[in-house]
Amino acid sequence: MQTQLAGANQSQAATQLAGRRSNAQTRQAAKRGCRSRTAVRAESKDITFDQDARKRMQIGINKLADAVGVTLGPRGRNVVLEQAYGVPQVINDGVSIARAIELEDAVENAGAQLIKEVAGRTNDAAGDGTTTASVLAREMIHFGLQAVSAGANPIAVKKGIDKTCAFLVEKLREKAQQISGPKDIKSVATISAGNDELVGTMIAEALDKVGADGVLSIETSNSLETTVEVQEGMEIDRGYISPQFITNQERMTVEMENCRVLVSDQKIEQMKDILPVLEQITRQNQPLLIVTEDITGEALATLVVNKLRGILNVVAIKAPGFGERRKALLQDIAIVTGAEYISKDLGMKIADTQMEQLGIARKVKVISNSTTLIADAANKEDISMRVKQIKKELSETDSVYDTEKLSERIAKLAGGVAVIKVGAATETELEDRKLRIEDAKNATFAAVEEGIVPGGGAVFLHLSELVSGFKDSLPLGEEQLGAEIVFKSLSAPARLIANNAGVEGDVIVEKLFGQAWEQGYNAMDDRIENLMEAGIIDPAKVTRSALMNACGIAGIMLTTQAVMVEKKDPKSAANAQAAMGGMGAGGMPAGMTM
């Protein structure tokens, strides 16, 4: 009996052990299955080395620089860009052309992307000069690769290029002249807009009205004409809370003069919160603008009833912005109107507000979605300090959105906003004109910021004459080679401007060597003259950005030893083509047109 029981126990134990082993094996198999399902297979790469890599990248660089270079100068040509849908774009803007270029050969495309980076960085820094930067970079890379192929140490050559660049930037800052008046602004804008004097005149007038801290906005016009509208005073993107506040029924607007202004970040719901202020306003018999987080319930009803009875002349609007930006905007409004900001963070209450804490606006106009304040009561020192504070924030931010909003705040505080409404007969012409005006606007602000230098590529030519003296101060022969590369490259913009004008560029460059700093080639009139007097000038900031970015990317290119790109799979390309199935150009079904 005991023997049978022991045998049964052994059999049961063996069965359980086998079951556990089976379960363990099943789990391991499942894990292996999971691993196989989630495994990531990297795409294979093509790797190109040394001379072959640099040569193929240079082909891509030349293709992009040639496409962009045809637009340089007053007699430069346009480039047609195919669009996925709609009519092609005909443009003269260097950075837009560069961004549109994608080459079929992956290594060539890598070289083109480097020059695209030069154009993009120059555009971000100065808003203009992208074509010049691309042409300079191409020349520096060309001469640099020649030196490296001949056995020069690329690291030492790069050091020479960097040192020469720093020296020339310092000389450029020394020789730059400050803007002297509207005439210089008009000249800068005209040259940057492709010798369009109408654009130059408009931008000069707009900047004269809004000031150096103002904002120029570019919009599409509803008509064929291009016009400038200057918005005087501070505009707030909030309208009246209730249409019962309207004073001009025909225009559906609230209009007030010599108006008191209450600025607070508090929400008003109870009548007792606002009543003391209203009593003081009634005794003074003055209009009142209330800017708060919100007014609702009993407080809003009290304002509306007293407005309709003619006891009060009042209008209420919600505070603009959101979060921390709302508080900053309310403080701006308080500074402009000379009001005291009634902040709940400081424990202040609207019910305790006195007349001395209210601001004054000479004129107020409120519509359904915006409010315009014109105030003269502000302390100029307070506004100046506030502008400096915002400029400091602006210099520390990398966000495009924050940059735009901070610039708007500066404009509302110190200057104003000018809107250039661009009109044209066709969509193609409109896009080209908008890009030209955008370039002219950016060049104008760059000129105001860092001054002006002779245009027409002459400034680079005259800077190159300073390189020979600096080259001798470099300790290593290969660093001197880097300085020589910069010297040879700096004549490229002037040469290309002359070539685009139908003149032999090398002859013009030879004539300009040894001339005074202001002398240069006027490609429009085909003569050598004093460019500063002729109004052919460039912003120093644009010139500096183009030079620095070209030198930077040339140094990177020279120290490149290998290029890795994804290997093209013929099967995947064939599958993609098959998936298009009967689709024509631009993604349209075959046989159909737009």
C-alpha cells in the first residue's frame, strides 16, 4: 500500500515538473516571438570617402549656387519654381530658391544642403544677403578643396579662415556708417527690393512714422495697388464686452476723448467692487475705459444700465493675451496711459482705487474685436525703461513666436505698426512682390541696427585688400593659406554682379582694386562711381552675416572626410511608382488638368 502511494506521488511530481517545463518553454518561445516582431532593421548606408566624397558634394554645391547666383545684382534674373499644385512661382529671392532645391544624387544633395544652411542662417540673422552668402561659400569651398587636395592640413586651413573672418568682421564694424536719414533708408530698401523705388519710398515713409522700434507688417491687399497704412497708438486685440456700450450706432464703434483708464487683472462680478470708482468718475464727469480680466453678472448689468440712462459714459473690454503674457500686456497698457496697474498679486482691490491711480487716454476707439488707445500722459522714461526690458527678453529668446510677440509689444509701446498691403494683377506677381518687400523690410531694419556700407559687392572687394597685411601676422603657413582662400573668394560677388549685367566680371574687379572704400561698380548704369553718394548701399549686418556664415560652412566642408547616405532600394522605388498607379504630375489623375 505504501509502495503504491509513493509511486503515485512520484508520478504526480513528474507530471507537474513536465508541465512547468512546458510552460517555461512556451513563455520563452513567446518572448522570442515578441523579439522577432519588434526587431528594428536599420537601412543600409552608402559611405563615400576622401576625394570622391568632397568632389561629389562640390557638384551639388555648384548646382545650388548657380541656381541662386543668377538672381544677384540689379540686372539679375528670376527663377521659376514648380509647385505641387497651382501655377509655378517666379521669384528673385535667394533663400526661397535654395529651400526648393532637392537633388537626386544623395551625396550631391548633402553638399547642396550645406549651402542651403548658409542661406537659411543668413536669412534668420539679417533677413537678406542669402544669395551673396551662398556665392561666397561656394568660392571658399572651391579654393579650400583645391588646397586640401594638394596636401594642406584642413584643420590648419580652417583656423586661418576663421581668424581672417574675425579680423574682417572687426574692420567692417569700424568702417560702417550710421543711417543719416530717410534718404539712406530709401536707398537700402530700393536696392534690396531689386531697384524698385516705389517699395523704397513706401518703407522709408512707414519707418519714419513708426520709428526704429516700430513694426512693419506685410499683408495681401484686396486691390491691385500696394499701399501703406500706419496704425497710430496702441492696438489691443479685444473689443467691447457688450454692444450696449456703442456710442456711434452707424459705425458700431465706441469713441471717447480724454478718457480715464482703469487697468486690472481681477475679475469683477459684484457691483460693490466697481461702485466707488464709478462714483468718483461721475463727479468728474469723464468717460471711463475699464480693462480687466472679465466683467460679469451684477457689475456688468450696473454699467450697461447706467450707460443707457446717460449717467455714465463707460466701456469695458477684457484683458488681452493669456497667462503671464496677459499680465505683461496689462502692465504695458498701464505704462502707456500713465495708470497704476491694480494687481491681485500685490493685494490691491479695485474698490480701493482712487482717481490718481487711473490713467488718461487722449482718444479711445473700440470696435467688436479690437481697441485703439492714443495716450499722451505716459512718462517717457518709464516707456524707455520698459522697452529696454523687453529688448533684453528679446535677445535671450530663441522662439520665433516669442520674438514676434515681444517685437509687437515694443512697437506698441515706443512706435507703432505700419501695414504694407501688397497688390498685384496675378498671383505669381503678388508672391514675387511680397518676397521683395520682405527682403527690403529686413534690410532696412538691419541697416538701422548696425549701419551701412558700399553695395554692389564692392565692400567685399575692399575688405579683401586688407587680408594681405593680416596674412603675414599668422604663424603657420597653412593658416596663411586659409587667409589666401578668403582673399580669393571675396571678389566673387562683385564679379557675378557684373557678369549678370552682361559685362566681363574679371575686368570690373581688376579696375576696382586699389580704389577708395566708397568706390564700386554701378551695374544698373554700367559705371564705376562713389556708391555711397549714388545710394547703392548695403546694411553692414547683412554683409557681416553673409561673410561669417560662408566662412563657417567652408571650414566644416574642408574638414569633411566621409559622407554617409541611405542606399537607394530599387524595389521600394518601383513599389512607390506602382502605388501612384495612373497618377500624373502634381498628384493629379492622368488626363486631368487643374
